[in-house]
Amino acid sequence: MNSILFLKTNCMNISVIAILSLVTIIDGYIINQSLPIKNNIRVARIANGEQFDQAYYPYVVGLKIQIVDEETYCTGTLVSPRFVLTAAHCIEGSSSVKVYQTDPRNEDGEKREVIELFMHSLYNDTSFVGDLCLLKISNPFKNITSYANISGNPELFANETSLKCFIFGWGKNEIGYPKYRANFASVWVKYGPNACEVPPDNYFIKDIVESTWKDFLCPVPNNRMACIGDSGGALVCQGFLFGVTSHGYNYYPEMGHLKTECGDTRVQTRYLFIVNYRDWINDHLHGTSSTIKFNHLMFILISIVRFLLSI
Ligand SMILES: *[C@@H]1O[C@H](CO)[C@@H](O)[C@H](O)[C@H]1NC(C)=O
Ligand SMILES: *[C@@H]1O[C@H](CO)[C@@H](O)[C@H](O)[C@H]1NC(C)=O
Ligand SMILES: *[C@@H]1O[C@H](CO)[C@@H](O)[C@H](O)[C@H]1NC(C)=O
Ligand SMILES: *[C@@H]1O[C@H](CO)[C@@H](O)[C@H](O)[C@H]1NC(C)=O
């Protein structure tokens, strides 16, 4: 449908999507079996991890996102007092977003409204290039004083070096949703043209992964992995934010390539390598971006439209 056209644009058009193309969203994420990568993107959660102490990682936040009549959850990372970095695919088509210091299912949790959001203009909902969104919150969380610092460099991964990194998320684990706890897990991460496993006989996925490798970090497949609700969360290497949880796919031949059970070692996940996006992030953090800031207004308009329709 018209989703690609809209998705290459800024937040105004993204808000329009919420009204116009609910069908596209449902198709893409749940029904359309011809787009396996896309199918799996909201299927993200941390399997076989363990609970972490929020005092050490206060910047890991939960997101509750309203997409038309659906409520969805993702994870985000505070990169400054007012800005949360997350994945564009989490926010695509949303009409409101709330940021939680705790589990986003915990209504009593400390939360903030998102007053502006900035979707990366290169976001491609098939390849997940540019799968990045910055959320500006209404006011800082009172007792958070440490924010994730962005770093990363392709040279760190030279000569097939893998780095030990950590993934974080408020999502599901291999059993179900752990109540009010966020998990983290260690993974070995690679970068390069052959860093991700690819399904040899699924050319759709193979072509995408091979042509977009520069944008992604690839954990070595393991039963410790991101699952539902972890999308948008942090990949932390050497104490710095290197990546944002994006999507996954089954790379194992002859298995249909679609099953993405949480904790299945046949699933390759990909994380957006944010080093290439640092200028864009800094421009927004420091308010030097030229993006027109009418997004809050769009949220209000959406609410009104929905109210009228619901009468
Ligand atoms: C999005 O990614 C797909 C797969 O790599 C590519 O075929 C398509 O041209 C991209 N769309 C745009 C608008 O760049
Ligand atoms: C933030 O402060 C509140 C109130 O003092 C406290 O209940 C909560 O546990 C604190 N959160 C963190 C992550 O330290
Ligand atoms: C990020 O950098 C600042 C300034 O150097 C530092 O105070 C802060 O602790 C760092 N954050 C983390 C999570 O390491
Ligand atoms: C990678 O290997 C090349 C050639 O063997 C060497 O010159 C270079 O220093 C190595 N780089 C790293 C980061 O180990």
C-alpha cells in the first residue's frame, strides 16, 4: 500500500498513517507471510536473561504506545534528561506514547508523556535501515541522573572480533511476561558483511541482510536474545550505547524461516548500529535540527478525530 511513501517522511505523515492505514500495519506485522522480517519485528523480548538492578541502569525505560485501538509495548533508552532513543518501528502509526521508569504495564509507575517525536527520515519498514526514533518527554524523571552515552566504531569489530555486550528490555522472556521486572543478558556481538547468519534459501531475507549489513550489529545467535517488548531497547558494549534492538528472523534452512520462538537459537536478531546516526541524534538533542516541531499538535488532532469517530 502507501506505507513506504509515508514512512520515508517525518512525524506529521506518520500521524496520518494512524488514520489511513491501520490495515497496512496489521497486514505487515501479523498476517502477511511474504514478509518474514517484518513479521517478526514486534516479536522481541529477552529470553534467558536475568533481572538487573535499575540503580545501575536507570536509563532503561519502558514504552506504552497507542496504535489506533491497540496498545503495544517497547523499550527505550534515556540519552539525556529529556530524550529517549527507541526504534522507529515501535512508534510507527502511534497516536500517543508514554515513557515509564518501570514496567510499562504498571499503571502506578512513574511515567512521562511524549510531547514530540522525531522519526528518522531514512526509516525503511522492510529493511529496517534507519529504525530509530527520538522521543522528547514532558519533563525529566526526578531521580534519574545518569544517561546512556553513545559510542561505537566499526574498527572495534575488525578481523572478526566479537565484543561482549548486554541487551536490555522490559519485554517477554522465554516463559512469559515477568511481572514488573526488566531483564538483561550478555551476548557476543559481531559487525561486518558476514556477521549475521542468513537463511541460504530465503532470498528475500538474504538479499536484505547482505545489502544493509553496514547499518546493523549482529549478536551471535544464542538462547539469550531479545523478544516481544524489547524492541527499541539498548545494546550496551564497553559501557556505551552501541545499538538499538530492531528485528529478527529465522535463518535455519528447511524450517520455513518464520518461527521466532523466544530463546530459539535459530533466530538471528539485528541491532541498528547507531554510530552512523550520531549526528542526527546530536542535532535533535541540542535542538539544532531543522525538523518542524508540530508533532505534539498532531497528537492532539489525532485524539480529536478518534473521539469524533467513536461517537
Ligand atoms: C527499503 O528497503 C528495501 C529492501 O532493502 C528496498 O528494496 C527498498 O527500495 C527500500 N525502500 C526505499 C524507499 O528506499
Ligand atoms: C525513584 O524515587 C522514588 C521515590 O523516592 C522511589 O520509590 C523509586 O524507587 C526511585 N526509583 C529508582 C529507579 O531509583
Ligand atoms: C555518561 O557520561 C557522563 C559524563 O562523562 C557520565 O557522568 C555518566 O556517568 C555516563 N553515563 C554512563 C551510564 O556511564
Ligand atoms: C586486523 O588485521 C590487520 C592485518 O592482519 C592488522 O593490520 C590490524 O591491526 C588488525 N586490526 C585489529 C583491530 O586487530
